[in-house]
Amino acid sequence: MAIRLSRFVSAKKVPRGYFAVYVGDNQKRFVIPVSFLNHPSFQDLLGLSEEEFGYSHPTGGLRIICDENIFLNVTSRLN
């Protein structure tokens, strides 16, 4: 399950075992479990982002290029 970062915004800290991603055109920030990296469907999202942005991210964070609703749908099925 993706966690909207709204409760962590002031601290800008990511809990241990999680990492932040920026999703969609508005680059909404989500904190997701590191374990998602092992799932093929999440790896597909990463592959699409790599094709679009490469490995250089000027914002300093990992960007996932897909609609926010698609991201939420994919991550909700990974638990």
C-alpha cells in the first residue's frame, strides 16, 4: 500500500524500510515499502520511468511516470 506523505511532509523523513517516489504530472510524493521493488508489476513501472527519465532525477527523487490512479491501483495489489 502506498502511503501519502502528508503526515511526513514537515519532517521530510522517510521511515526505515520505505522510500519516497514522485508520481504523475503533479509529482505527488508517496512513501512505499522497499519490498515493492521485488514485484514484477512495480518493476514494470520503474522500467517505464527509466525509459522516460533515465537514472538522472533533477528533483533528487525517483519519479514514476503514470497516472496517480494507476499507481495506486498497482501498489494496492502488492500487499
